[in-house]
Amino acid sequence: WPQQPPPKGPPASAPVAANTGFDITVECVGDPTISGLSGSGCVGGQLVISGNNLIGATAVTVGGTAVSSIVSNTNTVLTVVPAPGSTGTVAVTTPVNSVTSVATYTVNALPTISSHPSNGTQTICLNGASTALSVTAAAGSGTIQNYQWFSNTSATTVGATLVATHTTAATTDTYTPLTTAVGILYYYVIVTNSNGCTETSNFTGAIDINAPVVITIPPST
């Protein structure tokens, strides 16, 4: 008999990759809480809010007034710049919920200067008499605490030297520049109130201290 071919098996199939799946992480974020505020501050200063679940804050108010800006935001610390004049409890809104502090925060007004030291130039001989510099200010909030007078070789606060501190609540203060050294100096004053808020005056004009004339050749007789 003729030999029969062997029976055929099932058709071969392509290999199938194993289903490895994937992981899903679900993170539950709780309601925001406030545990502390950084006391009170001055206009333009920063308020630091401590708590939990503060990340992603979408709105912050002080006494119902929206803050000027959000500086930084982590889960436990939120730093903002409150609007001038705002005071009251602090409210924080996140995508989850809102929370209002128990404590209150006050934005204290800065001192104001109504009369700055003169910007006129003084030219004086060494050890001569200089004209006193004067400033008139209001506390803004609290009372005036002190006046700090500074000098510098140029009209800049960088590298300035403190030359006098006058602790007084008076609204006017003066400083008389020294004339014991040759050179040109510029002066300004910082007014500080009892809340620690400060205001800086304009610069004075140049205070020019000149060396005396030295005659090296005697006059002929």
C-alpha cells in the first residue's frame, strides 16, 4: 500500500505577550488647616501661614480682602503679601475646601515723610559750620520710635554709614553734618515706628567739605 503522510496538527499561532498591567496611585488630599500666622507686619511685608494641606491654594484673603500676591506655596507653609490696610482673620481656599484662621493679622501702615532733608548743596571749609538737616514725619501706625541718619560718598544706600540714631517720638528731627574731614558726603534718614515699619527719606544734596587754602610761597615784601 502507498505510505500515507502523517496527520497535520493544529496551525501554529503567533506568541502573545503577557499582560503586565499597570499601577494606579490614588492620593487623597485632606481639608486645609491653619495652625499659625506670622504675627503682624508692615505694608509690603510677607505673611507666613503655617498649617497642613495648603498646597495649591487658589485664593487667600485677610479680613476679606484678597492678598496682593502669593509668594510661595507648599503643603505646610503658604507665604503671601497682604494688601495694604487689610486686617482680620486669614482665609485660605484650595481645590478641596476653605479654612479660616482663629487668629487675626494686621497690616500696619508705614511712616510717612512730609518734609525731606534739603537737597541743596553745602560747600563748607574744613571745621566750618554746616547747616542742620531736617525731616518731618508721621508715624503711620503706632508712634515714631527713632530716626537713623546715614551718610555715603554717593547718593545710594549701599555701603552707607550710620552716623546718628535719635530715639524720640517727635515728628521732626534734625542732624548737623560734621565738617572734620575733607570730602563730599550725601545724607538720608530712616524713620521707624513702634510697629517696626520704616520709611526712607530722599537724599540730601552734596555736603562738600573743602581743605583750607595753603600758601606755600610767602607774598613778596
